[in-house]
Amino acid sequence: MGRSDAGIIALIMTIYYPEKVKKIVAFAANLTPDTIALYPSFYNEVLHERKLADEMLLKKDTTQNWKIVQQRNRMMEFQPHISANDLHKIKCPVLVMSTDRDIIREEHTFYIYRNIIKANLCILPG
């Protein structure tokens, strides 16, 4: 079971190492690092925070750990890249989960669900 990046890792593990995985729960996972998967307001915030971290690192600012801020936002800006064909490789049961107020678009969660043969879907309200 994994949420966000851990949900992405669960999907990747199942795609590339199916013999190691019996079933998974992928909560609030995304397949692409863009506004297809993420709401634009959140994605723009990621870009802003990464650029701020870049600037603060250049200035050698030490008010926070800007390297961690930069890495975390670069990861959301540039990863992952999981295709529908990759999802079709998943043969084990998968519970695809999110909430109706997550940063991941509901339609993106539905897309993941629709492209996994043995998927179930759970969208939590509130």
C-alpha cells in the first residue's frame, strides 16, 4: 500500500516485478508530472517552489534545507512517466484510491482505474 509517491512505486513494482506483488493499494498516485494528472494550481505551486529553491541555493541561503525542497519539487515536476500500456501489464488486484479533494484530478484516478484489469476504485469524500 502506498500514498502519493509510494502509490507510484507500488504501481511500478507491479509493472516491472509482478512476481513480487500479490495485490496493491495505490492511493493518490499519478502517472504523469503535469496538469493532466495534477490540478493546475498545485502544479504551478510546484514550479514556483522549485524555482524559489533554485534561487535560494544560488544565494547560499540557509534558512531552510533548499536542496530537499528543490529535489522534492523536481520529482513532482519531472516524474513519473507510466503509460496506459504499462498499466495493462498489471494482472494482480489493485485498489485505486483518492479523495474528492486531492491534488490529483479525479478523472486521472479514474483513468488509472480503467486501465488496470483487476482494479477496484474508492474515492473518499471530504
